[in-house]
Amino acid sequence: MTQQLLASYNQDISTPWRSHSNYSRVALTQGYFFINFMGNKTAILIDIAFLLRRLKIIYPAIDLNDPIAVADQIYQIAELHLNSYNGKQISQLYRIFIYDCPPTNKKAHYPISHQPIDFAKTEQAKFRNQLHEVLKRKRKVAIRLGHLSKHSDGWQLKPQVLKRLLKKEILIDDLQDSDFNYDIRQKGVDMKIGIDIASLAYKKLVNQIILIAGDADFISAIKLARQEGIDFILDPLWSNIDDRLYEHTDGIYSVSPQPK
């Protein structure tokens, strides 16, 4: 599509790009290209914690330890939402809003080996911080960071391990540090998403919102946006969702490959 548009534009190189009413110039990560807009302006809101969980399933070939590769894939998913079903771009990107929390800096001891751990120095924490920095440098991206709860229930047995333990497939003496997750709770992320939805709707900044998330916590904000005339699309990245979301959104649409 991009090559065709460029070829069409180059046929009339004597006319400055600013005078072409059917084209707008957009700077993306690499270079410039011309795209045909149909007057639609879209904001894309992404719950990063949810998206990272789904990336493991949808894009298994991606190195999830590479913040640049992950950021590029996130940006690509957002860009695909600007296209119609036949691949032609029909919407102008207003902004991509990224919602996440900074990694925890708590210190603890593993439940089995009792070895100390500084979460701020873990590979997961380094990756998350680097991912935020890479995304900040992307065109039309805004980072919205919440905070982590000061309260924690400590180490919790992973659900799949608990099932095996209850079925007596393993014994307590078989448990390892890797069978546990440390309880870390995000705060403020859902509120920031809700506030941004309301702000975008009331100020008439866009006429379409794409929300990449997987739960029904935002139904009230979605209903408000639709009452203000916003076309609201939910992308659950092929995950199972609450049936109420089919009723309170204008469509459920995932642009990424459906996992097998």
C-alpha cells in the first residue's frame, strides 16, 4: 500500500505534499510515508501487563527479553488497527496510550531456598524499565504509569502447581522457588484508563477508541464514551472475555494472528 501511494505521489512531484488534500505526512519509527485518511481519528489504549501475557501465546517467535523487539511489535499491533479489513489505512492515529506500572524495588527471600532477592535488579525489572524507555521514544506514544501497592501477601503458589499438589502428583518436599510468584498488585492503572477514555470523549479529541485489554472493569467508561458518540472497539487479543463487553462495545476485533 505504501509503495503504491508513494508512486502515485511521485507522478506529480511538482506539487508540494502540503497541497495534496487527500494525503497527510506521518512520521513513524522509520522514515516518512503518505497515507490516505478518511477523516477518522483514533486513540489506541493499551494495558501493557495484559498485552505482554498474550504476546507469549500469539507471537511465540518474539524474544520477550528484547525490549526493542517487543516495543516494535506493540507498535505494529496498534498500527494495524488503523487499517480496514482489506489492509488500507482509513484512520489517522491520534495517540497510543500505554498503561503500566514501574517494576517493584522490594527485597525479599525466596520461600524454599531462603536466598535473598532484590526485585529491582532482576532481569524482569530491567526489561520493564527498558521497554518503557523504548516506548517513550516512539512516535505519538504517551506513557501512563500507575504505582504498586505497598501491601503484599508475599509468595503465592502458582495455580498450576497448586493443582498438581492437590492431586498428589507432587509433594510439598518437591516444591521449588520457581513454583511461587511474589504478590505484586498494580494500583491506579484502571483509573488512568477510565479518565483518559472520559477525557477523549468529552473533549471530542477522537471519534474512535481502540482498547487493548481483557477485563470488564472499563464498562462504565466505555458506556460513557459511546454516549458521547465514540466508536469503541475492544481488542482482547483473542482471549476469553466477559459477555457484557459484546453488549457495551461497538465491536470486538483482534488484528493479531489467532493462536492455534
